[in-house]
Amino acid sequence: MILIVLGLLAVAAFVGWIAGRATREETTTVTVGSTSSTTGTTSTLETMTTGTTSSGTTSTGTTGTTTGGGSPDGGDPEAGKGIFANYGCGSCQSLEAAGTSGNIGPNLDEAKPSLSLVVARVTNGKGAMPSFKDTLCDKQIRDVAAYVVDSTGRG
């Protein structure tokens, strides 16, 4: 009886794996061009997405994205602005560019933190600041760090 149950579980797992592979989306990111100077870095990325729908139709799409703003690590200050607003950073942090006046954390305009410090604080937290490493991906952390650094005039 136990062998029958284990056999059925193995078959169900295999069928689930096959179904997952048939309906997944694959994303490939290719760097198309890149330029850099002492004032900043600009990269153009092209992303190709291919997926199979439940009806069996295959779809392919291409999108282009340009990022820049002087952040050599690839952080996008414009995307970071949205992250800063959407994750409630201004409830604790004061940042003139964001129109926030939180007083739990430091006044970012006065502190003018470095990019590495912002990345470390957002990733790991410290004191009253929580860690966002389980909430934001590395790119989002770099984006919000680039926004803070650019907004405080340090970038």
C-alpha cells in the first residue's frame, strides 16, 4: 500500500514538473550597448521573454530599457524614487527631493550618505531601520540607493 502511494506521488511530481516547464516564461537579458564616462554610466538593455500559455500558444516580446544617472553599479534613481515612496521610507527618513520629513532616521539631506552606506542600511538595517533584503531585490536596493545619493547631491 505504501509503495502504491509513493509511486503515485512520484508520478504526480513528474507530471507537475512537466506542466511547469511547458508553461514557464523564460527571460534572457542581453546588454546591447554600454558607455561610461567620469560623470556616469548609461546602459541599454534588451530583454526577450518567451512563454507558452495554457492554450499552447507561444508568445515572444522584446522590451528596451535605458538606465543611467551616474550610478556605476547600475542603480536607477528614477526607479528608486518610486521605491522610496512605495515602501514608506519617508515615514522615517527626511529627504527634501521626496517631500518627506520623517524624524526616526537621519535627515538624508544633511547626512549625505555614500552609495555603499545606503545599500548596506537598506539591505541589513540598523537600529530602528529594518532590513529590506527579504523585501527588495538587489536591483531595487541599488535603485533606491542611487535615488538617495543623487537626491542629496552626493552622486
